Amino acid sequence: MGLSRKAEIVFDKVTITYRGAGYEIGRGPDFYGIWTIGAPRSQPLEQWPETPEGWSSAWTRFTEIEAPGTIAPVSQRTVWPGRRTFRTGQDAVPTGQDALPTGQDAFPTGQDAFPTGQDVIAARAGTGAISAALLLAVGVALGVAGLFPAYLGGTSLAQQPDNLVAHVIYLVAWSVSAVLILLGGTRLRLGALLGLGMSIVTFGLFLADAGTAIAGGAHLAGAGLILGLLGWLACAAGSVVAFRLRPAGANRHPDTLGWPRGSDVGPLVMLILAGLGTAAAFAPAWDSYTLRTAAGQTESLTAGNAFANPGPVIAGDVAVMVALAAVVIAAALWRPMRHGAVLLAGAIIPMAAQAISALVQAGEAASPAQFGISSAQASQLGLTISSGLTPAFWIYCVFVVALVVSCAWMFFPPREAPAPPPDRAAAGDDTEAELDVWHVARADVFDRTGVRSPAPGDDETDSDGEFGDDDEFDSDEFDSYEEFDNDDPADSRVTPGFGTAAPTHSGAGSADEPANRD
């Protein structure tokens, strides 16, 4: 017949650069796209033009639909279930040889395969998480029990509203930490960091309380103080145990310390300055009192200066300031940043509790006994005492609020799009070594140069005007590159001979593909 024709399938690369829990983003033929993990690469879920603006829009959309904290760059080719992994000419089992003798199972009935390393890590993390949460629960229980017996000087915490509210806040935060640790996964890490930050900062506060008993005599220490110290010890131990755990999948996002870069430098420097300011403002006197007699005489006093206390108490207060500064600096450098925010939250909670305690104390009536005046003398002088707070306290509150704002910013930092995927032409053949690259068949591009219209009655045409048999022509045998068992796109061209049907199907450039989105 002299009929000359040529049909071929053209393959385009789909380069996946970032992947999350359910979606992945990358570059397709002349577009940026988002795909559902495991779905065919020929049909992106959404796509944008191959421009800087298109990449920015694609990244913004990707971070909106993907779970926070799961996005990671693709560093190696990922093998998905159901897709071939053997190259051409390489069989999993030699031809003619069964994987196992007939009638023999890979493992005895009821016995699973050997546990993977990830299974072992998960099992250890589960046991460790239970142990850590149990320690925290014991610590919280001891702390609750310590609220009612005598704490210092024969008075219980339950009888001192200002101290009671602070200790209740501590116990609630440790309880939240225990719950997060029990939930496991990413929450385990968050719970550990929350409890760790709490334990580091409250160490100095409990040390200051113990210092009061040390300086004034052991008779001042009550059962409540002993139970409180044991409760702190148990909570600190549980937080450390949880922090040392490595849940399954944690290696993808290891916690590290790193210097901030770009637009993060300014806010994180402000965070460190706020932390140092909070630590410095913790030392001056916060409480102010004004004493007035019936004769019109007045006297103003301040109380609460950290360095006006006995030595053991000063040591506790200094430990609070040093611990706070250290935790704030560590949180600012912590990566991932959200984990640093949780560590920072653990440090902020006890400092905020101290501010709330001071406000509660300022609202209570001051006793003349605090100033060495008996009730009879106060009545004789017509003495009235008004309580207030010093400017140092309000400066402290401003710094604490700045810490809270910085913590919130770290939880929800501005999401800047990373650099777009490299151009396929510039990347060359080495692209697949760095990124997850797939070669997707395009059925809309056929080279039919030199093809003449068949004459009526030709045997090579069928009733629908196409070449070859309909069953072969409509086959989806070559719907993606993965089915050729060859990793070389240059070897993936199919040139049918005379009478061979060219497959037709929808590919990446088909009419069914969604339109580009700006």
C-alpha cells in the first residue's frame, strides 16, 4: 500500500519536591501542581502557571490543605505500594523459580513477618510514653495533696489564695503535658517540651520556698512543702523521660538548634530581649504599701525585692531568672520553630502565674502584723493600710505579654514559599537523584507526519476511522512511565509498525485536565 506513518508517546517529567501527610507539590509540564499522594501523576489535584507568582500561589495552597509540621523536602525517590521497583532485565526471583516451594508459606500460620525498626521504635516510644505520663500523674497527685497540709510557717497553700492560684496553674500545665504525651506521635514531643519548660523554670521557685525553711529553720517546713518538692521532682523526671523518646517518624523532623535567618531574625531577637527583660524585672520589689494614721501621717513601703531575702531564697530567685533566660534563648533557636514555641510556653506559664499571684495578693487586705504592729496598736493609732503594685511589676507584665505575643508568632510564623523546583532542562539527568521524578505519558501529542488518509475499503481502517483493532487501540497498557520497567525516558518511546495500534488514553495534557489557576 505504501502507507507511511509514525505514532509515538511523548513522556513529560513530573518533579515532586515537597511532600506532606496527604499531598505533594512539584513541577509538571509547564505548570506547578499539587497531587494527592498515591494518585496518578497525570492528573494534578490543582495546578498553576509555571511562573514565580504561580509557584507562590501553589505553595500557599499546599500549606493550607496540608497538616502543619508534616511538610518536608523530598530527598530520595519514594516507592509507593503497587508500583514496580525492578529495572528491566532484573527479576525479583529468577525465571522459572518460585519464591517459595509450592504449599509452603513465607511464615507459619498466625506468625507475622519480623518487626521493622520503625515498629520497634514505636513499641519503645509507647512504653516510654506511658512511663513518662505516669510519672507526671504521680507528680500532679503529690502536688494536689500538698495544697492542704501546712506549707511554710504552719499555713497551707489552700489558706493563701495568692500562692494557691500559682500552684494550681503549675499542676494544670503538667496535667496537659501528661495528656499530650499519652496521645503519642507529634503530641508526645509537644507534651515533653511543655513539661520540660515548666520544670526548668519552676525549679528555682520551689528552691526559693525550700530556702525559706533552710534560712529560718526546719520547723518552718510543713508536709505540704515536702509533698510539693516531691511532686516537682516526679513531674521533672516524667518530662525528661518523654523528651528523650523518639517516636516513629520523628527522624524526618529532628529537633535542632539553628540561627534564625531572613525575616525571622527581628522577631526572634525581640523575643530574646523580652526574655532577658522579664528575668531582670523579676528581681525588684513588686508590692507597695501605704500606711496612714488618724493624725494624717503617711509612710510608703515596698516589699518583695529578690535580693533583700536570705541567701538560700536569693539562690532560688536567681535560679528562676537564669533558667528563664536560658529557656527563652533555646526556644528562639529551636527548630522546628513550633516546638520551640511549646518549650517557650512552658517557661511563660509559671512566670505569668507569678504575675497573677501578685495581683491576687494586691487585692487582699494587708495585716498590721506584716509590719511588726499589733492589732491593739493599729487601733490606737487609727492605722489604715492600702496595698498596691510598683512600676517594676507593670514593666514585668509588659515583658511577659511580649513573650506571649512572640510565642503566638512562633506557633503561626509567616509561611514563605521556598525556591521553586529546578528547571528540568537545567537539572539534566541528575534531577532524579535529588528529587522524586516521574515520567508521565502524554496521549495528546502524536507525530503523524506523512500520514495519508486511507482510501475507502482499506483493510487497515475500522468502522470508527482509527488504525488497528479497537480493543488494542483503547487499551490503557501504557498509561504511565512506571509500567515500562525502564528508568530511561529516552528508551520509553513506542513506535508501532505497520498495522500496530497506537494506544489512546487521557494523559497529562488531555482535554480533561483542569485549567490553570492564577
